[in-house]
Amino acid sequence: MERSTRQRRAIREVFLEVGRPLSPQEVLELAKRKVPSLGLATVYRTLKGLVEEGFLTPVALPGEPPRYEPAGRAHHHHFLCRLCGRVYELLGCDLALTHLPPGFQAEGHEVTVFGRCPECA
Amino acid sequence: MERSTRQRRAIREVFLEVGRPLSPQEVLELAKRKVPSLGLATVYRTLKGLVEEGFLTPVALPGEPPRYEPAGRAHHHHFLCRLCGRVYELLGCDLALTHLPPGFQAEGHEVTVFGRCPECA
DNA sequence: GCCACGATGAAAACTTCTTCTCAACTTGCT
DNA sequence: AGCAAGTTGAGAAGAAGTTTTCATCGTGGC
């Protein structure tokens, strides 16, 4: 049976509180404030579980290790700060998929904007 | 001094011939047709050198190891085939960078379209 | 053609990220 | 409270990609 432990509650809460995609390391750092003994292995195990149960989805970014964000949100893209490495959600999508050469079938797309976040600007 | 060897010539030629971004593994396979003894270490060393001298640029894609393509091309984006894993260049860019929340400064962006390439469709 | 020195290839080592192992600890049912 | 079983944390191990090592080979200047 799946148990509700301090660790798992802390990790869930962190995602609801910060409102941006997090890497396993970031999850560890933020959730450690709630459960100081927390270990990285538990973070990975919990992230895996939360993805399977549909609470989180992985976010892949160019040249970056995966982040995770709450699942079920509307189509959107991401902003990666080049200085602090934090990722933010961008609402909306301005991409018009024209220009596809003949024979190519698009099934989806990813847009990543790079730059400086408000804290680093 | 930088020497012109069979291996380096072969790797350069491969990029000019295939016209799409290549991973180190793909470079190895394609250049081996010209120089069968070619080893992966040489591919990595040569790619590094070709990037430094400005002939190639790295291409980062979400959740994928880097590819390399000839440098100096106009702004463009990429198509990743989910079946064969090959990457293609897409000409043009339809992205309008509105919707940036206040305080965020954009410096660049990446667009990746996922789907099936003509050979896999 | 000779030869110094850069380049090569195979394997080992390294990095970074992720998963596994296992003894100790918690949770939740009774 | 007592206990069975799931969970945790630390470190070891694993996976994937890249770099280094080193003996040997090849290039290019003389």
C-alpha cells in the first residue's frame, strides 16, 4: 500500500508552493526545509511515483537535465534563466506550424526561451 | 600544428553531404564508410576542434544528446523524428515572443518540432 | 626519404544523472 | 501499544555520454 509519509507530503507541497518546474536537486533543497533528513534517493523515488500517479509530468529542455511540474496544465512553454538555471512556465503559445517540408508529420513541439529571470536581470 | 588527416577530411565531408545535424554516433557511422578504422575518440576530438574553429555549432534538443551542424546558417529550428531519432533543419521561424511576463528578458529561443520524418511516416 | 611531432584507436577513466541495496525507521491497521 | 510491511537515507552501483591515456601510426617540413 502507498503510505503518506512526511517526505512525500513535503515534496508535493514544494511543487504547489513554488509554481515552477523543478529539478530533482531543487526539490531536494526545497523539501529539506520541511524534512531536513531528506535524501536524494527518496526524491527520485517520489518523483517517479508522482509521475506515475499523474500528479507530475517531466519537462525536457535543450541541454538540460529534466525538470518536473504539476501535470494537467494547458499547452505552454518554458523560460530558462541562463544565470540561475531556474525554469519558469510561459503561458500561451505563439507558434504557427507552417514551413514544414513535404513528408514531415508534426506531432508536437517544444519552445524554450532563454534569457534572464527577474531576479537575475 | 593542425594536420589534415583522412579522418578529419572525412568528418568534414560527412557534414557537407548529409545536410542535417548529426550526433557523434551518426558521424562515426557515416564517416566510417570513408575511413573504416575511424574510432569514436577521434570523432569527439574532431568535433571539438571543428566547433572551436567555427566550422560547426552544437545543437541542443530537449531530452536528447547534442547534435552538430555547420555553423553560420540563418536562424532556424529543428525537427526530431520520434521513430528514427534523426534531426532535420527547419527553415524560418514563426515565433512571436509576446507573452513574456514582466521582468523577464529574452536573449534567444529554441523550437523543436517532434513527429515523423518522410522516411518513417 | 627521414624524422619530429601531431593524430589515431582501443580501452580505461571520468562526469553527470539516476537507480539499487540494505539496515534502520515509520506508518497504519488491530 | 504492537507488529507487519512499506519507506527512508547513505552509499554503492549503474547508465550514458565524453575525455583521457598511451603505444603506434601518418603527415608534412626538410
